[in-house]
Amino acid sequence: MSQQIYAKIKEDSEWYEQKQDCIDAGMGWPFPVHIYPTGARGYRVEGGIGGCYRLLDLDLFIVENGKELQIS
């Protein structure tokens, strides 16, 4: 069974200012993301107001019974 993965932009990321934009746009906080392999360069994370993020800019979560469980 697959689970939806969610993300929060890390406070030390240059993109953290987008937090309120994600909330205001109804995407939520954390917001849902999808992760795609990009070959030798690693992974691309799509979602949120910015559309595409690097893994190093995000904390990843699953949500179970209304509780956030951080997975990265």
C-alpha cells in the first residue's frame, strides 16, 4: 500500500518564505508532493507553490491518523 508523502520547506532553505504562500493557496502545511528519480543527479520533488524542490530543502512526512511522522 502506498502512502501520500508530504513536505515542509526547511527554515534554513532560501525557499522557506513560500510557507505562507502554500497555506494561502490551500495546499496545506505540510503540502503533498511526488518524488521522481532524475538519474545520476538524484531526485526531483514536485509539489507546493514553487512546483519543484531539491530534497535538501525539504523535510518529508507521512500523515497517519492525523499525526505527522517525519521520514527525512
